[in-house]
Amino acid sequence: MSAYLTKSLFQLALSCPAKLFYAGKAAYANRSLEDSFLASLAEGGFQIGALAKCYYPEGEEVDTSNTMEALRQTNLLMQRDEAVIFEAAFSHGSLLVRTDILVKKGNLLELFEVKAKSFTPEKDSFFNKNSSLSSGWKNYLYDVAFQKHVLRQAMPDMEIRAYLVLADKSALCPENGLNQMFRIRRDEREQVRVVVSPKLEPRHLTPSILVKEPADEACEQIYRIGLKLADETLSFDGYVNKLARCVTRDEKIHSSIGSVCRGCEFRATEQELLQGVKCGFRECWTEQLCWTNADFEEPTVLDIWNYRRKDALMAQGRVKLTDVLPEDIPIKPDKRPGLSPGERQWLQVKKVQARDTSPWIDKDGLRAEMSAWRFPLHFIDFETSMAAIPFNKGRRPYEGIAFQFSHHIIEQDGTVRHAGEYLNTLPGVFPNYAFIRELKRQLERDQGSIFRYADHENTFLNIIYQQLLDDTAPPDDRDELCVFIQSITKSSGSSPVQWEGPRNMADMLEMVKRYYYHPATNGSNSIKQVLPAVLGSSAFLQNKYSKPIYGAPSGIPSLNYRNWVWVKQDASGHVMDPYKLLPPMFLDLSTQENELISQDNEIRDGGAALAAYARMQFEEMGDYEREQINTALKKYCELDTLAMVMIYEAWAEMIS
């Protein structure tokens, strides 16, 4: 356990003060990816941090993880009248911070906190119209406010100004290849190092694609408002000091349970509990609810899909779904076919209360929806990224990059085939135009209906459409590509030109929400939850896919599988999740890291592919490892579109 309250522990306490007690203790399960190599790499944190330092070539780094040595080195550098220090260390009592960039000019200290987040200077603000802090910036501002607070305590005679250093979304990359100037290596201790290319020149950095936004006004507001801890409101100084005392004494701060508990990282799986791993989530709930192990087996209001009154019910002591009443879920009139949001929420509760595990399907609604579809049916899924540092001259930070898609087709006679795919992970290559060109080639052969799962594909096609329009050196076929994009999409709300194409993609997620519900999903509509639920209840799918027909010569054509069996049962006789039949995306990661990727819904739903793409852009790796990751990417993406096919097949059989 740390003897100091650091900025990472301070941030953890803002989400839930009780977490301080569990942090850093090996006995407790910790599902956090906060410090994960993959998460930081995917977000661009390493690259943005290294780029920010390049604007201070005179800077000196305090390159040690030993706290006392870091404080000593910082103190020596601070004795100079002027200095630029990277990772400077400051402590006051039991408070400790390491600053990204610190600039000392006489009696002035400029504190720069670098964040892998975009900011448009003429458009974005840290404040709402009523001068309150914007919710989207609160975590970042509290972070820098804590650092400034510690510096003011440690250096009371200095004037301190605080800034957030962010990627300027309005800036244009000055040169090609800037993205590839920052390579990632891990040393023998598995510590991450960013290696800056010796080819980096001033022309690559001018004009800057980073912006320094003053944060002092926000910090002062944070100090004035104070913070609530348990049932009392404390000054910022009082809040910080109480957290620090609890950290140094290893005391637990008891926090009220609520909707925040749903994302608790200190939650152990059933297997971990059997192995003796402690569960912070269960400890908190047991203390406040006096629950037994049997209580934790029952669904709670945390599981209700898209429900905004969870905290209100839990404050009344009604935590389980069996405690929910019809009047707790208002059902508003909805003219659209199928379930309204309120009706779906109540259906979920009602099935739990009735111990009904059977799926619900609106056959008439689905039948009417399907009657408008034209064969052959096309199912597509994209894998995308947003690079913090642009790939090419003239491009902006965090522009959308579409690097992969998969494409399945169902003919009118029910035959299925994996019809096509696209993957480009070459370092430094902007793939979007080749991506859309190949998608156009595969989809323009007929006028069949096209399906996506969620709005992601429509959003990225709109992004590529705008990139084509904004490009000062567009491809020769720009007009053709734009017409194609318009034909299969609906324009975004912010687009100056509005359209809805004749082949606008149908969203299977919306169909799930309105026409289908399976209790095994526990309220989730993620395709990674819906597919196992559908497979587990569809005799038709079980019969078809329990045979080695996928990728077989006389079976279903596949580009990446051979004689594959998708329906397998575990020791308990339950159908296994198809995604868990695939090998790990990353063979060189620890078992724990791979488990975090596979068990965290947000990471699993596309995040693993994003992390893989980032690794192939910025890590040094051999051809064999690169090919292994490419192969895994193709298999995962193919399963995403096959999942859509299977859901369609199950529905078609149910309503036939």
C-alpha cells in the first residue's frame, strides 16, 4: 500500500472513496485497465506525452520510479533559476505528485498536465454556459487541481500556473510521418519506453498540433466548491487531507452504494472467489446490506437496461429486481413498432420476478421489418481507430481511421458465405480511401439490404465522407466514393447536407431493442452478449453449427476458418460463448491482461482490435508476430459479422 496519496489514488477516490482501501492490495481482484499498456497505447497517451516533451528540447527527465530519489533529483533541478523538468516529483506530508512537464522561470512555475484528449480552441470550453465545470472535463480538471494544490503546499513562495496540454482538433499536421516518429518499446523490466526518432526535426513540430489551455480558473472554482465525502461537504484541502490520512493509516472510507458500483473494478469473478481472491464490491455491499452469498446470485437494479432511477431505488433499500414495482418504470407512449424503452425495461424485470428464462420475440414486428428486406442480405462490421498524432500532412489529431471490415452474405435460399474482408495495418498508412473503395466494390454488385450492429459504421462512413470533401488533394474517384457513401448511410445531425440513402444500412441493434429480449443477456444489448444467448436457446443454430461445416469444402465458405465448429458445450452442458473459442488476440500478454480484455465489455466490443492496431503502428515487432496479430484480427472481425448472420437465422426460424 502506498504511503502517499498520489494523483492516481485521488482520481480513484473521486469515483468512490472506498476504493482507496482496495487499491494496490494483491489480495483483491482488480479489473482496472487504467494503467494498462494496451489502454494507454490505444488512446495515444504514450505518443502525445512524448510529443509534448519534444517542444522542450532543453528539458531534463527525472527517470526513476524510486520516490525518494525522484524527490532528490527534482530538488537539485529546482535550485536553478530556470529549468524544464519532466516527471518532477513533489511531496507535502503524505501527498505526492509527479508532473508531466514543469517549467521554472524564476519565481514562476508552469505546470503542464498532458492528456490524450482532443480540444478545439474556438469551440470547446472547460465550462458550461452557467459557468459550472463541464462534466466531460471534470476528471481532467480535478487531476490538475490536485497537482497544483500539492505544488502550492510544497512550494508556498512560488507562483503556480496550471495548464492542460491537449491535442488541437483544429490543427493540421505539418509533415508526413510525424505519427511514426514515436515508437514503443518495452525494456527487460516490461516498462514502456517511447523512442523518438532521430529524424524528428523542427519542421515536424511547427505549427504545433497541441494546445496549452489555462486551467487556473477551473482549479480555483474546484477549491471554492469543495467536495462531498460520505455525508459531509469538506473544503478541497480538508477532503485531500482526509483521503491522505486514510491512505497512510490503511483505513476504509465507507461510501453509499449506488449506480457507480456497476463499474467497480474490485469485483471478483466466481472462479476467483473459489480461488480465495477477495472482492471489494461484495465487501461493501455486505457491510451495507447484510447480504449473504445467495443474495449476490440475484439480479439487481444495476442490471436494468438504460434505467436512470437506479440510485433513487437503491437509496430506498430496493436493490434487487424482485423489489421493483410497475410504477418504478414509467412507460411513455411510443408510436414506433415493438417495445418502447420503458416496456423493455419492465419486460426484463418481469421475467426475473416470474423466473422466466425464455426469450421474448415480437414475431409480427420482425416479420413486418423483414418483409422490406431485399436479398442478398449483406452484414458488415468495421474496426476503427482515432490516431492522436495524424498519419499524414494536413490531417488533424484524432481523425477517424477505418482499417478493417468483414462482410457476410445470405442468399434468398438461406445459403451463407463470408464474402469479403479488408485489413490494412501497415505502419503510417492512412487506409480510409482504400477501405471505402473496397467496401464499394463488394457492395455495389447488387441492391441487397445492408446490415450493421449499432451506429458505429454509419458514423465512420460519415467521417470518411467529410474527409473526402475536405481533402485538398483528393483521390480521382472522390465523387464516386461520396455518392456511394450517401447511398448506404444516413447523414449525421451536424452535416450541412442531409440525406438518407436508398440502401441506408439497417441497424440490428435497434431490432434487438424493439423486437427481441433474452434474459440470459441480463439486460445487455451488446452483440457479444446477444449471440451466446441466442445460441443457447436456438435448437436450429445448435443443430447447424455443432457440425464442422464452417469453412468446410461443402459447407459455409470462410476466408479465415477451416472445418470449424461454433457450437460447443462446457462441462455443465451449456453452449460456450463463441468468442471464447478463439485464441487470445495477444500471445505475448499475461493471462490476466488477456482476461481483462475478454471480460470487460467496452474493451471486448472493438477495443481489442483497436489496441492491436495501435501496437502494430507503434511497437517494434517482427514479421511473424505481425502476421499472428493480423490473423487474429481477421478471425475476430469475421466472427462479428457471422454473429449478425446467426442472429438473423435464429429470428427467421422463430417467425417462420
